[in-house]
Amino acid sequence: MANFTGIFKAAGDEAQDTDKLVDLFRNRSELKKEFAALRNENYRLQDRIKEHRGSIERVQQKLNHLESLLLDPEWVHNVVAFYQLRRLGAHFESRLARFAEQLKQQREKRLQGEQTEAWSERLAKERRQLDESISEHRLRLQTLEGRLDKEREKLRTMRGLSKLRQGKSMETYVEELEAGLSDARSRDEALLAERDRLAEKAASAPPHEGLDIAEKRSINFMILAFAQQLYLDYYEDNLASMAKEASEKSVGAVNYGSKADCDEIVETLQRRRAEVDKQQCPSATLQERARQIAKQARFRGSDEAVPESASVTEVFDITESGAIYRLDANLLGENYFRIADVLSR
């Protein structure tokens, strides 16, 4: 008996040892996974630190370069002119982006209003037709109820030979009227349910379908027209092109000449900006310029909203008298004022 007890005890201990071993391997596997995850996170953080340090070093190099330019009497005035022109470039980009966003919002709001109005009109028409159907059906229902009451009363008051001769057919006719009345009442319930459905539908307008290609193209023509106006405002003395160059290059990459040359650029820029701030391009001029652009615009496909840059290389200068003068400048192709970022697509 003692031998049997020893055998069973040894088997139980062996099973427990096996379970502990399995748990140990399982825990070891989980720890490996966690360790690998932590190691990957460590590598990722190290890479971010390297990127951050690289960014700091690049900024420091730019600051050192700028400091050396400011300390150089031959370049300090170029730095002033450069940043004044870059400021003008940022002004162009801001005005164009604001104009594009306002234009898109106006078109979206107008289109949504038109769609909502059309939807409301269709819904109102459905409701009128349904109300007419309900009124007509209610009239038929009342007529049918009156006829059934009359025939039931006639059947109830039948006596003698007339009941024997016509009673059976009269009962059949009353049953047909009752079946017809039941169908009519079911139809009435269906019409009322349809009216409730229309009431629920009226409580929530349909989602806005968005701008179609034609509308997006129209918006883009206006954006191009406004960009051309910005270009024309600073066309004299090449200020628009110089502002674009300053926006794309780094300080010290452009030499504007002597102190006198740089001072003249800054003075011209300030004077011209003061003049432009007093002016306001009429909406009719922008619309006419957009029409001229639309006449020449070509697209790669029927689903494209942005025209090919080679087809819109003329800038239209429209005078107050309506005369149109053309200048060659590919504002879209050269991405003046970051126009590619604000066009509808």
C-alpha cells in the first residue's frame, strides 16, 4: 500500500513540476516580447533625439550665418532688403490663401443653400400630393362607410319573400363592402404612415453633396484671377518676382547690390504697398479676368479641376475702361504665392 502511495505521489509531483516549467517558459517568452518592444522604443527615441539635434544644429548654423551677414558691412543692407521682400511674399501667400478659403466657403454655402431649397421644394410637393391623396381617400372611405351602413340596415329590415329572394345576395354584397372597407382603412393607415415618414424626413436636411468639377474650375479661375491681381500690383520694379525669390531662397543667397540699391528696394516696396493698400480691385474686374483665363484654360482630363499650367501663362491687365493688356507670366507653373496649395482639386 505504501508503494502505491509513493507512486501516485511521484506522478503528482512530476505533473506540478511540468506545469511550473511551462509557466516559466511562458513568462520567459512574454518578457522577451516586452524587452523587444522596449528596445524598439529606445531606438525610436534615439532616432528622434538625433533628428532633434540635427534640427538644432541646422538652426544654429542659420543663426551663425545670419550673424556673420549682419556683421559684414557689405551684406547687412542686403539682409534688410531680403527680409522685407520675404515679408511681402508671406503677405501675398496669406492674402491668396484667405481669398481662396472665403471663396470656397461662399460657393459651398450657396450650393448647399440651393440644394437644400430644391430638396425642400421636392418635399413640399410630395407632401401636397400626399395630402390630396389622403383627402380623396378619406372621402371615398366615408362614402364606403355610408353605403355599408345603408346596406346593413336594408338587410336587417328585410322580411318575408324579399328576404328569401334577395337575402343571400345582399349578405354577399355586404361582405364585399366590409372587405373593401377593411382594405380602404389599411390604405388610410399606410397614407398616414407615409405622412409621418415625410415629417421625419423634413426634420433633417440631406448631407451636402459637395462641389462638382465645373464649380471647382470656376473657383480656380477666380483664384488665378486674384493671383494675377497681386502680381500686377507689384509688377513694377519687379517686386513680385523678387518677393517670390526671397520666399524660396535663404538669406545671403541673393545680392541686391550696394547700400543705396538696397535702400531703394525697401523704399520702393514700402511706397508701393502704401499705394496698393489704398486701392481695391473691383469684383467685375476679377470676374472678367477669370472669364479670360477660362477661355484659354485646358485640362488633362474631364475630371481635372486644375488647368494645365502651359495653358494659363498670360496675365490679363484690365483697365477701368475695359481695355485688356497681356503680360507673359506663368504664375501657376512657377507656383507664385504658393498658389498650387490653395486651388480646389
